[in-house]
Amino acid sequence: MPDTSFPTLAHAELRNTQLRRNIRKATTTIRARTARVTAELPDWEALRDAGSAIKAAVMRDLDTHLLKLEQTVTAAGGQVHWARDAQEAREIIINLARRHNAARVIKIKSMTTDEIDLNPAMQAAGIDPIETDLADMIVQLAGDTPSHILVPAIHRNRAEIQGLFEGKFGQGKLTDKPTDLTDAARTYLREKFLHTPVAISGANFAIAETGSVGVVESEGNGRMCLTLPRVLISLMGIEKVLPKFSDLEVFLQLLPRSATGERMNPYTSLWSGTRARAREDGDGPEEFHLVLLDNGRTKILADAQARETLHCIRCSRCLNVCPVYEHTGGHAYNSMYQGPIGAILTPQLRGFDEAGSLPFASTLCGACYEVCPVKIDIPRILVHLRSEVTEARRANRRLDAESLAMQAILWVFGGENRMDMAQHLGRLGQRVLGVEDGMISRLPGPLSGWTDTRDFPALPAQSFRAWWKNRARGT
């Protein structure tokens, strides 16, 4: 089985200089734009505090808000389904699509559908899922995986996209101008929008008070998916619920400014239930299904130290300021959730056996905490998860090279005679390695990785303990 740990994948990604240039250019641009527009608001810090407080209140009474949401969505004509895990969610959505004899579905950008691996499951069931978000469409056509929460194709430049579209669309020669590329995508998607009866979306928010579900986007593809198909299926993580409609006042200011550096989202779509039967020419679905997904979220909720993870509004601002993400890109995280938020969310959703390396994919510089619009203390949660990973490995007696080395050091340090003997042997060994100006320039074998970038201090001719004993004897 291939090694998919972060260190292994990051080592490979660091060799891709084009990817690093693409990501550096994009994150630098987004970072400057978001910093500029958030600085415009004199009450930005108060908005962050309000967003954090609302999210904390939601988590305290999550069950109450979800039950209220089910009641109001149902009253508005929608149907609510509860999915304990990814498998249940996939089965619910596929069965709904089959009920309507759908050979294909159109999709709005949704990380939650990626989380449950919906697209491969639908293809296996004979249903073709069509991504309509431009970046997600690029990733799908390339047989690729997302590398950024907000901009999934951030690792590709215009020339690469031009070549991809020319090969996939059959529309003749294209230029790499953004207008030409988007026109080609629009031509490709228009028929899908007009002749696909079932759409699948995620949800940025759902309002328990009114039963409204909301999606924010920048391209308009989401609006097409939400209004044209007869059937709409929305998959939502249970943490996305908000108690009151007025809560949107806070989050519709925090999200666009933190995500894309826009003062407001170009398209904000809110719907409650289905369109009225008396208005057959109206917009919106005739049938609406809301699938509420747990998939490990209640486990996160139960951990008081990590509960803040569920406050995330998926703005991706933490990725754009993270020095680790900027150098490795998103594929090194092997997850639909990348960067600092992915480093804390993915291990909790998938488990430490599969994603236990991610909490260590950070310098703990704190840049993510400084910019998070809802003030998630990601560095603190990273430290907490590192402790959890270490304890889990100890409980499972997983002995890797690092663990064996630490146990050996513990044994040596555990006895005075063993410590003295180790120091004596070390002095003998370093004669072979060569000491110059009190430093060893090259260690052997796997230890050479340390001395590739730094010198290693040699053991002194006399230890402090020996010096102290001789001093006490007056010698």
C-alpha cells in the first residue's frame, strides 16, 4: 500500500517547481486582496467576535437547532434525511437520483460531497455527476483532485487549462485568455443546465428559524443548478446550521471578505422548501431534499479541546497565509480539506491511522489563528491532536524509528551508569567521525539528514557530571 502520509507526499510535491509558482502567485494575490477589504471595516474584529460567539452557541445546543431545522424545512415542503456516515449519505443521494431515473446530475461546488466520495459512487451506480463550478470542472476533466478549499484548481495555470479544454471540449483551438476559457466552459455546460432534471448542492448555511438553506458563489453556476432542475438534493454537514435568519448579517460579511476578498458574494442564493405548485413557471425545484451529514462530527463535538474545529465556515483564508501550504500545495494533505483547517479536521473525520501525520504539518506560527474570521485557535488544536496521536500510537504499540530511538534514549537517561557508558562510547565513536572546532560535520547513515543542513556539537572531553565529581574531590 503506498505511503500517503504528509511528509512523503510533501517531499514529492516540493520537487514540482511549476506547482509552487502557481500556488505562490495565487495565494499572494488572494492574501493581499482579503487583507485590504477586511481592513476597510472598522468593526471587523467585532464581527469576528460575533461570528465566533454564534458558532459557539450553535455547538452548545446543536441537537435543538437541528430538530428545529428539520421541522421548518418539512413545513416549507422539503424532505430531511439523516446520514450517520458517508455510506448512508451516498445511498440516500443515489437512491433519490434513481427514483427520478437520472442518468446524470449537475453539481454545485461542494466539499462535503467530496468528503463522502460521492462522484465515484454515482459513477459506479451508472449516474454521471457533472461539476459546474469552473475550478471543480477543471479538476474533474483532468481526473485530478482538489488542492485548495476555495480554488480547487489553484495548482494549474492558464496554459494548462487551455490544453485541457482543447482536448476535452472539441471546440477547436483556444487561447489562454480567461474570457475565452470561460466562454468554452459556458458552451460546454449550457446543455447540461437545460436538460438535467436533478441537481446536487452543498450548503454554506441553513437557518433553523425559517428552514432556509443558503449557497454563496461567484460564477452563477450555482444559481442555474438551484433554479432549473426539478429536483434539488442538498448535502450539509450538521455544523452548518444557524439559529436565526439575522445571523446571516454577520456571516455574509465575514465569508466573502475572508474568502475571495470581495465585499459581498456575487451570487447569494437562499431557498425554503419548493416552489409553489400554483407557479409552474416559477424558479426553484419542485422537490427538495436536505441530507444532514454527521460522519464524525458528533465525535468532534464531544471533544471540548477540538470542538472549535466545527466553527469553520470554509473561507480558506488560513490556507492563503500558511507557509507550509504555500510550499507543499494541497495534494500533500491527501484530503478535500487542505491547509491548517485540513490538518485539524481531516484526522478527526478519518482517524489517526489514516491521517495522523497531518497535525504535524505545521510550524505553529499562528498566522492561521490571526486571520480566521471566526477565531478558531488552530495552533492550540494542532498541539492537542499531536498529543492524541502520540497517545494513540503508544496505546497501539506502534514502534517506528522515532519511537524506538526515544525509548532507547529513555533507557540510557534512566540510569547514571548507563549515561556515563553512553557518553564514553560516544567520545570513542566521534574520533572516527572527525571533530573540528567542537563540531561533527557529518553523521553516518540516516542521521546524515541532520548534518546535511547543520553541524552537530561533539561531546566534550569531560562531562559536567564528571567535572562536578572531580571538583568535589578537589582534583
